[in-house]
Amino acid sequence: MDRDQQWATLVRFLARGEPALRIGLLSGRRRHGKSYLLRALTEAAGGLYVTAVQEEGRRPAQRRFAAALARFAGLPASAVELDDWQQILTTALELVERHRSSGTAPLLVIDELPYLLDHSPEIPSLLQHLYDDSQLGRTPGGRLILCGSAMSVMTELLSGSRALRGRVALDMRLGPFDYRQAAALWGVADPEVALRLHAVLGGAPGYRQLVQDDPPATVEQFGSWVQENLLDPDLGLFTRSETEHLLREDPRITRRTLYYDILTAVASGAGTPAKIGSMIGRERTALTHALDVLESAGYLRRDQDMLRQRNTVITVTDPIIRFNQLITVPYSDLLERHEAAAVWQASTATFAAQILGPHVEELARTWTRLFATREVFDGQPLGIVGSAAVHDGAGRARHEVDVLALAAGEQPRVRGGRIALIGEAKATAQRRTPGDLTRLERIRAVLAEDGHDTGDAVLAIFSLTGFSPDLRLLADQRDDVRLIDVNTLYGRAEP
């Protein structure tokens, strides 16, 4: 399911261009389905798929690669003996060229390339020479796709004066499913259950195969499901084990205690280097490298205010890491004694305030970015979506705007730009009231006073628990107000 756009791009990569060698990169976090996608592509194209193994030495890796070449050629695994990477790579390209399917370019896929680079860092330079010689017709052509989960390593392949810079025609990053696709993958019919499931696991499709139980059917079953599937140290998806696997993917993360401390601080609400340093007892300058590593690896994200220049806000990108740092890590000894029920009961407030609340805000921005154009604005495209802080001098207040969408073509932090949507998102137990609409009206007025064009701005209220009757009545009477409940977020009702 999904991946239609990525599949079409990969097919074009195989079908178009000169017969000379063309190189593509595919990167993405563990569990996002990279290998699944590339295996399907290789099978469809009649190509050769080879994967590296973590912590395997140079000679075992070469023997494994040579055995894969032999099997592809229909020979016994021991029939091919090569101990030189240039010979191995050249032979692989020659073999796929000989065994190519009609109507497609020869295809060689090397999965988990970073594992090979641990002991054979010369491989990119060898590929550079093969590429350059192929352009002159001296070595085989075809298509080569390099894949890896270590985001920093894959990104580094194209940086500065690296060997493959300027020689890669495809640079694809495979992200998680969006929250609606994730609900379809899990087969969850209840949007409230789907939202909570996404708040702890995100959209990584690989988790579906790791969970032993069917997803919960009701919100009441959700807590038991979490206890039995995510908080059991004997299971493969125990969140502590999964987080350790994720961090181990990046070779730069060696002192994992520091990285754990940073992730915990950010998950707890420390959104700047100064606040993170204060929470974990370190100077902010000592955190620069670790923060950069976590950001480039895709585990942290820096979000800039949409309206004004100020410090970026740092957040945890991956829901399962956030869940681990806030719930699993603080109660690790209890979980080792299989006291998952007690842990979940003690964590109810944390889950509601620090996981579910921020997640609803993020889904509100995602809905605005992906679905509001079609479901609210009649196909009129929106611009950049984010959040902002609005200073109300006259009202002596500072308003945090959860969702702010610019009109198409407008740039953030430029006075006078058109604002298309101003939104507030809440996951509290109380239904939203006309007071929330009054607050958004005040924010819209302050933005207009500051020189922004808010004449066509829609006011959107997102709520996990619904809206009071008087607020619904007000919204029904106005064209500039939208009430977005969980059903609307999941496309189950008209906004």
C-alpha cells in the first residue's frame, strides 16, 4: 500500500536515460520499508539484490557478495571466489547486464551499504571510477541503487568533495506513512484508537509485523494492548530495545547515555539547547555535536517560528522514541519485573499531557498540510504550515498558535504576507467552547495590526473531545470557522 509515487520514480529511474551506469540512493529510518520496496523492484526488473550484514568483517562480506553473484548466475555458492571489491562490483554489473529482463535497464541493489563502509570505506571511490568509465563505454552500464538506514552516512555520500557527489541521479528518502495511511495499514476503524496508536508507534510500517496481537478495537482496550505489546521486555517491540536499535544505526552515536539524556529532555518539553543543558546538567555548548547528530539522523527536528526570527524549537520526531523516553525509561526496573499494568497506570497523566497533547497538535499541522486544501479550501493550495508565537501588546499576552498556514507562494517571517489559516489544537478532556473562537479572533486581529494580510484567514479549532453546542451553532453560521474533530482528521466526516 502507498508508495505509488516512490514506485513510479524508481520505475522511471530504470526506464529512462542513457544505457551508461546511473546511480541512485535510497535512505530512510529502520522499519520504513526500504528493503521491501527494493526487493519488489528487483524482482520486477529481474535484477540482483544484495544486502550487507552488520558487524561482519571485510572478508566475510566479500564472500557473501560473491556467493550472491554465483546464485544469481545459477552456479553453486562456492563457484565464485573474489577478494577485491573492484572485481566484485564490476562482475556484479556485468552479470545483471547479461541477465537483464527485456524492456528494462540492468539493476543491481546494494542494501545496508553503511555496514560495508565500516570496513571498506573505499567502495564509493571504486563506484566513482566505475561510473566515470561507464560514461566512456569502458565498463558495464545499467542502474545501481545504494540503500541504507544510517541517515548520516547516506547523506555524507553526497557532501563536499565526496566521490559520488555529482554522480547520483536519484536521491530518495523514504519516510513513514502519514497517520491516515497508518490507520489503514493497521486496519483500525475507530479514529480515536488510530490516533493513539499513531501517537506511540508513528507511521513506520515495519512495526505491523512485529506486534503479536491485533490492534485494539476500542479506546478502552488501548491501555491493555500497550502493556502487552510495547511494555513487555520479552517481546521484540519492547520500546527500550527498539530505541537502542535505532540509535545504534548511526555510527557516530557511541556514548549513548548522553543521547538518551538529550532525547528525554526534549521529550519532556525542553525545546532549546539552553533548556536541554539545564535539565541534564551540561553546558549548552557541550551539546552542539550531539544535537546535530540526532537531527541529521532524523530523531530530532528544529522548527522555526512562522512569523518572526527567534530560536528554533527542538522536538522529538519519532513517536516510539518519545514514548520510550517518557514512559519506558523512567520505569525500567518495574518493567523488568513485568509490572506493566502498574507502569501504565502511573503514566496515564504523562501520556495525556506529554504524548497525546503534542501529538494532536502535530496531526493538526499534518492535516492542514496534506488534507485541508481538498477538504476545506476547495482545491486551492496552501503554502507553508507551522506554528508561531504572537505577542499581543495591548492585551499583555503571548499567544502560542498551534497551526498557522500561509497562502500559497508566501514566505515565512515576512511582514505583510497572506495568512490562510489560524488554528488551535487541544487534546484535553473538556470540549471546546466559544472562548476558544474568541481567542483565535483576537490573534487574527493582532496579526492584522502587525501588518499581515488576514482578510481571508480561516479560524480552525481542533479537538480530540469535540465541541460545545453553542460553539457548533456559531461555526454553522460563519464561513470563516472550521471545527475539526478526530473523525474529520481521519477523513470520516465533513469539516
